Amino acid sequence: MRVLDRKRYSYVLLARDGEWILTFLLGGPVARDVSVRLTPTEVTAIEAGDSSAADLVEKFRADSSPSEDRRITPAVWPGTDDASGA
């Protein structure tokens, strides 16, 4: 697992086994962490400089429905073992 980008107490962008995973915190009455597998289009946009991890976090916070089928449970953080692969 390789950290590609991070903002402390907000998000971390990871590369793992050929996929990019964005893990971020959602606030509200209860704070929770969410991990989302990025699509090839999202990865390409970040690599090209047309988008950023911070942009995607804001997009996912504004409307989580398009990313719900790409969520990973439990959330993935550097130094943690996500043995489920779900």
C-alpha cells in the first residue's frame, strides 16, 4: 500500500494492488470514515492534474449515492490490514 496524497484529519489517497482508494472522514452527529475505490476516469483526472483527491472528497460528501457501490468496508487506512478485500 502506497500513500499518494493526504490531508491530515481529512483524507488519504492510497494505491493498493493496482487500484486507487480514497479514504475520508464524514462529519455530522457521528464522524465516520469511508473508503471508495476510484474509477479509471477519476484516476486519470488526478494524474492529469484536472482533479484532486480534495475535489473528489467534496464531490462524495455532497452526494454519496454514485460512490456507494464502490465503498470498501472496513475503511482502509495506511498501516491497517484490510483482509476482507470487500
